[in-house]
Amino acid sequence: MTHFALSEDHIAIRDMARTFAEEQLAPHALAWDEAKHFPVEEMRAAAALGMGGVYVREDVGGSGLTRLDAALIFEALASGCPTVSAFISIHNMASWMIDTYGSDEQRRRFLPKLATMEWMASYCLTEANAGSDAAALATKAVRDGDHYVLNGAKQFISGAGATDVYVVMVRTGGEGAGGVSTLVVPKDTPGLSFGANERKMGWNAQPTRSVIFDNARVPVANRLGEEGIGFKIAMAGLDGGRLNIAACSIGGAQAALDKTLAYVNQRKAFGKRLDEFQALQFRIADMATELEAARTFLWRAAAALDRKDGDASRLCAMAKRFGTDIGFEVANQALQLHGGYGYLAEYGVEKIVRDLRVHQILEGTNEIMRVIVARSLIGR
């Protein structure tokens, strides 16, 4: 990216994802939300276009694209359905962790089927008593010969029960971050089970369950890297995940803004179209400006992560905090500008508001993003 312009390749990638979202996701998003339907076939269709392993290397079926490419893709997909885009982004994050930290044997065993989304992946870090303080996780993995025996539970796991591969952070050593390792756990592992599908405010088109381990035996050969580097792996995955979820917020908010522009052009009050009232024009101008600022910041952070800049983690945290806060606020303003119709499901705006609200919580709460930023500044 030079002079703040996207290349022809960037534009082609974005337009491909946008067309897919318009044709395959947007027409069904409300029905999927209402029915709590997980659209597996549509996601596999996205994977057939290269969106199942966006930044996984090409030798195992990935697309080998950049973080900036990914930001464009997930924003575009979210314009059709933020929930589906967010799940595909989580699948990509888990797949990237295997690609980056896995052995050649592990990469070849898991990634070809993950890239096509024949297999789908979940990321398992959070526990009931270890959310923001993720280094306090308690799920234990005790070595027993060529296996680990896992006991514990993960909470709020996207796709759980419907996915095939679980990238799980477990405690193999002492307390704190240094005692954490990462295991790849197949769904058919004996002793692995799932809690009930959670009832949620939004994100209804993907299941959210707890993942429970009761003396589950996982081969040592399924460990990513050495013992004790699992927390580092989890945090590296989250840098990209935070960019993706910010992109999902921006895409969802842009769709809400587009719906609003169409609505205020048609709706009349006091003898004038709504878009003729200067107060509403100013509000729409602010919404568009803030969304553009969030988008530009997202691209800046994505480019920094691609270059592996020293300040990339800080910029990712900033972009996540700013992008998800702005995304939710723009969507909420869009609902307000629709008046009573915004509160009705058929207009699609209230679904976007519900879906985007959780983005301020997951992949690290926005309060934790502020902690990361502050530490990187004051720690100097």
C-alpha cells in the first residue's frame, strides 16, 4: 500500500469478498440469526474462493495473503453478516497458529482440510474463571507416556460442537504464562464433550458452547512447539484476531450506514425527506468520518503486523479498541436514525447492533486493549 491507496490486487480481493457477501450471506443473514443456523455450506463456498486459509501458506492449501488482505476480506464479508465473517476469522486465526507453530507433519495433517473448511477450527483460551486474566487458565494437561491427559473446561468457544479441530491452551507446567502449552485436539477425542448452546444477545448464526475435557487423552505429537510457549502462541494469534474483529465491526457498521442512507432518502417528515434536515446530515457525516478513520487505522495496523514492526501489537490493540467502539456506535446511531423501524428485525439494523456489541468484549476486552497500549507506552 503506497500513498494510502489500495493496489489493483487489493481491490480485486475486496470486491470478490464483497460480491460473495452480497450474494451468499446478506440474503440469508436474518433467517440464520432467527433459526440459530450455522451456515456450513456457505462457509465452505467462501473457502473455495480462498477465504478458509487467508494467511496460511500455499504449500498446504492456504492463500498466502497478507493481514491487510485479510482486513479487506473480513470487512467485506461482515457487510453481508458480521456473525459469519467473525467465525471465519476465528477459524483463520486457529489455522494460522498451526501453520506458524506446527511441525511440517502437523501442518500437512491438519491444514489442507482446514483451508477448504472441510474441517473447521475453534480457538480455546477463555475459561469460566480466566477471561481477561488468561494466564490464570486452569485446564490441566498431565503427561502420560506419549499422551497428555486433559481435565478442565473452556468457556465461550465459538463453533464448539460443530467444529472439528480445537486449538487449546492448557497448563502443562507451573502457574502463570510460562506454564501454558498449546495442543491441537480433534473433535472425536474420547473424553471431549460440549456444554449447551448458549443463548446470546447476538452472534446467533454460530454456536457458542463450553468445551469440556474429562480425562481426554491427546497425543504429545499434537502439541504445537515446545512446552511452555502456549501463551506466546495464543497472544500472537490474537494480534491478527483483533484486526479481524475490528474489520468485522467496520463492515457491519458500513452496512448499517448504507441502510440508513437509503432510508433517510425515502422517509419524509414535516414535508421534507429526512436527508434534507441539516442536523441529520451532520450526524451522517460524523458516522462516515469516524468509520473512515477506523478503517484507515485498521489498514495501518495490518501493514505493521505484516512487516512485523516492533509496535505492531500495540497498534493491533489500538485498532481493535477503536474499530469495535466506532463500529458499535455507528450501528447504534443507524438504528436511531431509522426511528421505530430500526427496532424491527426486518430492517436488519438491530441485528447488526446485537452482533457488533460483543466485538467490544471478545479477542480481549476493550479495557484490556487500553492496558496493552498503556503498558507499551509507560513501560518505556
